[in-house]
Amino acid sequence: MWTGSRLSDSRWLMSAVGTMVAVDFKNVTYRGCTYRAWPDRGPTGHRSAKSEIAMLTDPRVLFGQRLAQVRKAKNWSQERLALESGIARSYLGGVERGQRNIALLNICRLADTLGLSAASLMELPNK
């Protein structure tokens, strides 16, 4: 059942299992359950100032930026770093985007692969 505001605001998609899925720009309805498309965004679809500030101070985001900076300074791709360190490329992408809470063991493994100490890899910018 579609729970959106107007049917004209939505699009109907066929899911992989053949079930109709109603989609609008804010919600997805699947099998009678409605999910927010972007839970970190406000009603206009944009991130709030509060979530933008949180992203700038989130240590996962800052570590990911530092990791990407060091990797790019060595002219390495995510794939090469993944192969050299034994960590999955998709996991590294999530770490660099600040979506993963990386374990200390993996920080040490990445630092060793990049030829740095773990402490220097964890030097976050002061903002």
C-alpha cells in the first residue's frame, strides 16, 4: 500500500523478486513498510547544518580523509592498497567515506602497508 503524499509524486519500480515498490524522493514503500530514503536528511532532502557539523568533527570521517590523502600522495589506487594490505577494497572505500568504524588491527595493517607508523596515520587535522 502506498503511503506517500500523492501518487503523482511517486514512481513505481519492479523489485528483483517481482514485487511493485513505490518510490518518491523522500520515502520507499516495500511490502507495506515505508522507509526514509535519506535518514540523515531533513524534509527538504538536504542535510541539516547540525549533521554537516557532525560530519566535520566525526573521527571516522577525519580518519578517512587522512587515509585517502596518504594513499593519493603515494599515487596508489584503493585497489592497490587493498591488495597490498589484504583488506577488501569495498571496506577501504567505506573507511575513506567515514562510513566504517575501522578496527585498530586494520589501522596498523594499513599503516604498515603505507610505510607509516599508526600514530602518523591517525594524525587528524585540527579544525
